[in-house]
Amino acid sequence: MPLHSEAPPSNGIDVSNLQSQIKSYEEFTQQLQSQIQSLTEKADVSYKELHSKSTELSQLQEKYSALLSGLVRAETVKSELHSQLVTLEEEVASYERTLSDKEALCSELQSQIMVLSQQVQSKEESDSVTDSEKERIISDLSENLKQANETLRTKEEIISQLEERSASFDELLQSLQTEVRSKTELVNQLQSSVTSYETEKGVLEEEKQSLSKDLELTSEKIVELSDKLVTQEEELSKLKHELHSLCTELSLPDSLNTSQTLNSIRQSVISTNTEKEELRSHLSKLESEKDKNIYKQSTNLSRKMSENVVPLASDESDIITSLREEIKQQAEKIEELKEIEEQYQMINEELNEAVAENEKLQAEIVTGNVKANLFDKRESEIKSLKEQVNKLQEEKSELENKGTKDGAQDVLDTSGGDQSGTDLQEQLDLINEELNETVTENEELRGQIATLSMKVQMLQSSQSPTKDSSIDGEGQAKIQELEEQLHLVNEDLNEAMTENDHLKAQIFEMNARMQIQDKLEHDVKTRQAAPSAEGPGADTSNTQELQQLRENLSKLSGENEKLRAQLQVTDAKGQMFDTLQKEYDSVNEQYNKILTDNSGMAKKIEELHQRLQLQGTQEVNTAYMNEQHSHLAKEKQRLISHIDNLEKQIQELADVNTGLDQEVMKLKAAQQQLVFDNDTLKAQMVLTRSDGGQTEAFQTDYQRLQGQFTTAMEQKNQIQAEWNQAMHSLKQREARCQQLAMQVSQLAEDRSYLNKQLGHLSKSLREREQELQGLQQQYRILYQTHLSVQAKILETERKAVDEAMQRACRVKLEAVKISPENVVVEKVAPNEVKLEIDDNPDNLQVADLRTKLEEAEQMRIKMQDHQTRLEKTLTAEREQRLQLEESLATLQEHIKMAAENKDVGCLQLHQYWNL
């Protein structure tokens, strides 16, 4: 009984304690539910914020990729501008080479002029040189001077074109510099915006890390709550056992109260268990959904990446092959265009040569006109000879009427008359031969003129399709002038042929009269041989007739002498006509050559037209291909940006995956801890059942072990987090090291490129300096030649004046010698006029030489201007070289800084690995 009396109060105290504990558990469970709801709400809010910030990050990444594409475009534009500058420099070098070639030609022409001037001096010193050779030499000199002037004009045109191109190049450089400045400003703005975006990104990453930490804390709290619930369930189970044991000891009414309380406690425990299971199911659903979403996103991204990478690789291979083919085709087209340009230059040179030959032909045609005038004068002289012959025939007819039969002296006179008659016959035979030769020459000239007219027609037909492309209006005008001159020559030849026909008729009449004269002389001789049977009256009449015959014979002998002098003049003119004919033949040969060359030129020009048409079609195709190339480049850039975005998303997903792996590791650690706790609890239950005295020692050992286990797990988690952070930092540093290596390689390439540019610039500067020295030497040589030419011109003027005075004196002396007869004086006057006309070309040559001197002075002034321009360009290039050297120094400094930064990063990595 005392036992029963002491037990109830202790059991009542236990029940009240149990009820208070149950209430506290219920409150604790409510608090847990409220905390779990708040945590879920916070998790939803943080998830939404993360989603919004991820969208903002994607937008920022898109902007960053757009900025990077803009930077790439700017770099491509810069490279294109650099290539254009290189091409422009190459063109300038080619033009400078052409200038040096033209200057070499000018120096050669000047040397030729010097040689010709020396030849002129030597020929002037030698008295055996004729005026015709001098005129030829002077004409050659004038032609050479014309060619030199033309080359100088072409030089001036090339220099003006070069100046225009240099001005355009300067404008292009200024525009390019302005564009580069604007692009650099844009790049700076983009870099500033990128830095701001990076700072925002860092802030968002920090917020993300803080949220992840909050999630970790919440998960840890949930784990702790689950642990507490497990411990409470175990305590409840213990309490149930204790209550069951107490119920056996207590009475029935107490058992009823306790049963009610136990039922309420069971219901509360069941409700808490259901809530706990719901929370676990909710957490498992969230984790499964999260895993599913991550798996779906990863699968979708991998699928998209695989789908995009394969066509991108194929597209890139196709684009690269097509671009290579296009580059090859463009290179072939460029080579063809170069060949066409060379052929076009050759054709232009041939056309210039043809124009020069046409000018020569014009000069020769002028000389032919002069020769035609000489031929007209010869024909007029032949007419005068015909008139004289007619007079002689009339006198012979008078002698036939007055013929006598007697006198020995008459025999002598007749013998002299026979000699004069034979001389006249010989002269007439010579005249007939010359006339026959002139007829044959006229026929040959007609045939040549016919061939020339046919060739002119062929020229017109060949040049008609090429008038629009190659031949200018001046060439057509020259050809028309040549045709007119040929027409005039044809008319003159036709007139000469008609006059030759008249001369033939007159010669036949002369021959008939000469035969009659021969018969009369024969009759006179027979009469003189016969004995005189008549008286003295007849003798006196015969003597008178003989005296008249002698007078007539003396007159005839004087006229014969005059005719002989005229025949000598005509022989000289015939020789001149032969030389003119030879020159005319050479001109015809040259004209035939020009016609053949022009026919070849016409064919070449047609080929060039066809090539130009093909070039136009090729240019259209190249423009279309360039458009396609630009479109493909844009698509490539867009795909590259898309790939970058996908890679960034993959990196983000990898980061999320690592975070999830860490959470899984944490959950596994918590699971291990729960298993360990469960095992310990089972051991405690076994020990409580076996011995109650060892529980306290076991609990102390258990708490100690649990503290060690918790500290070990915390250290493990810290070490894992530090390891993950270290791996992440290592990856970032490796990426940074790769970027630095790429930058160093790019800087090395830029340095090598700049070194090459400096080498080219130094070479060009040296070449320019050598060209300056050469130009200075040429200027000195030109100045010396100018002085020598002035001295030679003064000498030639003096010699020309002396020769003109000598010729005038000779003409006056000849006029004084030939003055006894009026006829001779009248025939000498035209020679004086000719000499005066011959004197005038010397004055014209002196005027031409003076004009050439003025042109040489102008060329000297132009060469000085060109020299000053070259010096200016040299100074500008030196300034550019200094600027490039400064930029190289700055680049070297940047490279050194980058190398130092790389060394510092490597040292830090080494220290970290050592730690």
C-alpha cells in the first residue's frame, strides 16, 4: 500500500509534463509549418528574382555579343583600310617607277640630242656636207625634240594625275582617320558599357550567391527540423512505453484519463506525421521538378547545340570552299585584267607610233607637193624648149627656100651646121628618152596612187569600227588631210600625163621636121658637089644666100647653146625628180607598213572591246558575289554570336549543376548523419532496455561523438566549398592565361607587321633619296646642256648669217657674169628668188631652236617644282615613319606589361598550388 500511495502523485506529475510537452510540440510544429511556408514563399520569390535576373543577364549578354560583333566589324574595316593603304602605296610605287622610266627616256633623248648636236657641229665644220643633209638632221632634231616634248607632256600629265591621286588618297586617309577615331570612340563607349555590365553582372552574381546561401541555410534548417521531429517521435515512442507501463500500475479512472490524453496525443502525432510527410513529399516534388527542369534544359541545349553545330560546320566548310574558289577566280580575273591593260598600253604605244608616222607622211606629202611644183616648172621649161624648136623649124623652112648650091666655105658652114644638127638630134633623142622615162614614171605613180587609194579605203573601213574606242578626232582629221593631199597629187599627175601626151605629139612633129631638114642638107651637099654651070650673077646671088645662111647658122648655134644650158638645168631637175621618186617610194612602203599595222591594231581593238564586255559581265558577277559574301559574313557573325550565347548558357548551367551537386552532396551527408543518429538511437534503446546505469556515459560519449561528427562534416563541407572555389578560380585563371597568350600572339603579329611596314618605308625612303640624287644630277646635266645648246644656237645663227651673205654675194656675182643678154638675166632671177627662199628656212630653224630653248627652260622649272614636291613627300614619309616608330614603342611597352602580368598570374598559380 505505501507503494501504491506514493506512486500516484509521481504519475500525475508525469502526465502533466507530457501534456505540456505535447503542447510545446504542437506549437513547435506550428512554428515549423509557418517557417516552412515563409521559406517556400522566400524560395518562390528568390526563384522569380533569379529568373528575372537571368533574363537580364541574357539581355546583357546579347548586348555584349552585339558590341563584340561591332568591334569585330570595326577591326575588319580597319584591316580593309589597311589593305587599301597598302594597295595605294603599291600604286604610288608603280607610278614612281613609271616616272623613273620616263625620266630615263628623257635622259636618253637628251643624250641623243647631245649626240645629234655634236654631229651637227661636226657636219657644220665639214664643208662637204650639203644643205639637204643639214635639213634632214635638223628635221630629225626637231622630231626628237617633239618626241621629248611629248614625253615631257606625258610626264606632266602623269605627275598631275599622281598629284590628283595623292590628294584623293590624302582625303581618303583623312576620312579613314575620322572613321577610325569615331570607331575608337565607339569602342571606348562599348568598353565602358561592357565594364558597367560586368559590374552589374558581379553584383547579380553576389546576389545569386547570397540567395544560394539562403537556400542552403533553409535546407539546413529543414534538415534540423526533420532531425528534431525524428527525435521527438522517438521521445514520444519512449513516452508511450512509459505510459503503457504506468497504466498497468495505475487504477482504471486514471487509465481512462490517460487513454483520452493518449488518444489526443496520438491524433496530434498523426497530424504532425501527415504534415511532415506532406512537407517531405512537397520537397521531393520540388527537387524532382528542379532536376527534371535542369535535365530538360540541358538536353534541349545539347540538342540545339548539336543541331546548330552540324549545319554551322557544313556551312562554314561550304563558305570557305566557295570563298577560296571566288578568291582564285578573282585572282585569275585580276591577272587577265593586268594582261589586258598591258595589251592596251602596247596598243596605245602603237597608235602613238602610227600617229607619228602619219605626221611623217604628212611632211613627206608636203615635200611631194614641192616636188610636184618642181615638176610643173620643168614642164613649163619643156614648153619653152618646144617653142624654141618651133622657131628653129621655121628658120629651117626659110633656109630650104633660100638654099644654094655653091661655095667651099658653104661646105664648111654646112659641116658646122651638120654638127649642130647632130647635136640637136642627140638632144632631141635625150629629150625623147627622158619623156619616155617620165611617162613610165607617171604610169608607175598612177599605179602607186591607185594602191594608196585602195589602202586608204582599207584604213577607213578598218578604222570605222574603232573610232568610238581608240582613234580621236585629230587622227581622223589627219587622215582626211592625207586623203585630200593624195587627191591633189592625183590631179597633178593627171595634168602631167595630159601635158606628156602633148609633148609626145610635138616630138613626133619635131622628128618629121628633122627628117625634112636632113633631106635639105643632103640636097645642099649634092648641089655643092656638082660643078657650077651658071654665070657670075648666080655666084653673087649664091654668096649672098650663103652669108644669110651663115648668119642663120650662127643664130642657131647660139640658140643651141642656150638650149644645152637649159637641158643641163633640166637634167639636174630630173635627178632631183629621181630622188623625189625614191623618197616617194619609201613613203609608200612606210604607208603600207602603217596600213598593215593599223589592220592589226583594229583586230586588237576589237579583241579589247570583247574583253571589256567580258570584264563588265565579270564585274557584275563579282559585285553579286561580293554581296553574297557580305550576306554570308553577316550570317556567320550572327551564328558566332548565337554560339557564344549558347556557350555562356552552358557555362551558367554547368555552374548551376555544380551547385546542385554540392546540394546533393550536402543531402547525402545529412542522410549519413541521420543513419548514424538512427543507429545510435537504436543502440541507446538497446542499452536502456539492458542497463539504465550506463545510459548517462553512453549519452556523453554519443554527444561527444556527435560533436566530432558534426565538426568533421562541417570541415568536410568547408573543404569541399573551398575546393570548388579553387577549381573555379583555376578555370578562370586558365581562361585569362589563354586570353593573355592570344593577346601576346596578336601583339607579336602586329609587331612583325609593323616591322615589315617600317622596312618597306625605309626602303621607299632610300629609293626616294636615290631618286632625288638622280634628279639633281639630271637637273645639273640639263642645265649644262641648256648652256651648251644656247652657245651652239648662237654659233649656228652666226654661221647661217655668214652663209646667207655668201650666197647673196655669189648670186650677185653670177647675175653680173650672165648679164650681157637679157634672156639669161631673166632666167637667173628665179634662182635668186629660190636662194632667198632657201635662206628663210634657216631663220625658221633659229626661231624653232629658240622656242625649243624656251620649252627646255619651262621643263627645267617644272623639274624644280617636281623636286620640291618630292622633298615635301619625303618629309611627310619621314614624319609617318617617326609616328610608326612611336606606335611600335608603345606596342612593345604593352607587350612587356602583358608579359609581366602573365608572369605574375603564373606566380600566383604556382603559390596556390604549393599551398
